[in-house]
Amino acid sequence: APQLHGACRAATDKHVVSFMFTDGDSLSWDLGDFMSPAKDWWASAHRGKAPIAWTFQPMLQELHPYFLDWVLGNATSNDSLIAGPSGGGYTYLDQYPDAQSRQIFASWTTANMARSGLLNMINQIQVGVYDTRFEAEATAGPNPPLALFVDEYLKLTLRGQALLVNHTVVTSRRHTLSKTFGDLPPDALVRVLNSAERNTSSNGGYSLVGVEVWSYGVETIVEVSSALDQSGVQVVPIAEFISCLLERFLQPGQ
């Protein structure tokens, strides 16, 4: 089973939230505006004030290892870097012709992840609705990912549901901040999270919030985090989010 680093410290009677930026698979963004002082992303004055998972391209370990080392070395304790869709290059796994071709891609991703220094978690995208067999294939090999965050391109059916597939946590965003495909604007998101279930032994006690980078930046995440009712809602890094799901909901008592 994969080893997870990030103990679950959240109170049992709080709603647990984690934020994840989208679109880090894009090399043009990674090597461009991602670190621009004019943009509210990696160079933001607000970075480090709230836990954020940044999707990133693991192939940078080969294409631009010095830049990847610089990013990892400049990360704060609130910055987590995971693989963007769907690992070692943007792809829709459910569009591959067969299990063998998907396994070749999974092995390629595993090799890149092992050399990248990124947290072994992957934002996986597919065209169709969730189908367990694709995730079962992706997690069956050696060094499986700690977590898969599934994005369904046409229709989001998982919407926060968490499953355990071959020892890997499989889940998805419950809410999305996006001016094109989001379900809630920031002020409404605060209200929904403040009224959400506060019980970490229940799947409803967790919300992963996807944040589209083309719509919002770090400042919005910090503003939303600061507006949450801290007596009942706790924002945690992505590793702790997965640890809590695993320890308190998916495998309690183990």
C-alpha cells in the first residue's frame, strides 16, 4: 500500500476543506505566467497564507529540472505540488484503446513521478462519467498514487464521493471556483462550506474545492479561507485531507 505523509489532525467535529488549483499540466503556464509577479499565482504576496495544492507537470523533471527544483525549493509549508491531468502529459485515459495502452501510460507516469519530487497524487481527467476500471488499472502497479482526483469532462458525477481502489484514495472536487464551469462564486462557497456537515467520519464531512487558475488566484483562496467559520470548518493541506478521509472514513480503526 502507498505510504502517506500528512497526519490527520483536524478536529472530528469540523468540516474539512482543501483547495486545488487546476491546469498545472500546461507547460506554457508552468514556464510562463505561473511565476510572473504580475499574476496572482506562485509569485503572489498571499501565497503561503492558506494551504493550496498546485497541479504541476511531472515531465518537467526531464524537460526543465532546474526550474522544477527551484519551484520545489521555494514552496512554503502550505504549498503542495501534485500531478496535473492525467500524470505524465495531458490525456483522457478513457479514450485510450485498451488496458495495455493505459498501463503503458501509467508506467510512464509512475517513472516521472518518482523522479519529480511531486507529492504522489494525480488529478486524472476523463471524457465520460466515472468508471472504476480505469482507476483500478491506474492503481494496480508498483508505487501506486496515494490519491487520484477524478475530473469528468462532460458531467461531474463523483462530486466529492470518496472510494478506496487498490489502497489508493479516489475522489473528486465537491465544489469548483471557476467563471466558466464553477458551481458557486466565492461568497456563496463560503456560505455553503460554513453550513456543511461537520463530521469527519462521514463522506459529507469533506469538501475538495477545485480552483480554475484562469478565473481565480491565490488571493481568492485566502479570502475564502479567512471567511470560513473556524469553529466548524478547517482548511488543511491536500495530504492531510487524504489522510483524514483514509483514517476516519474509508478505513476507520486501521
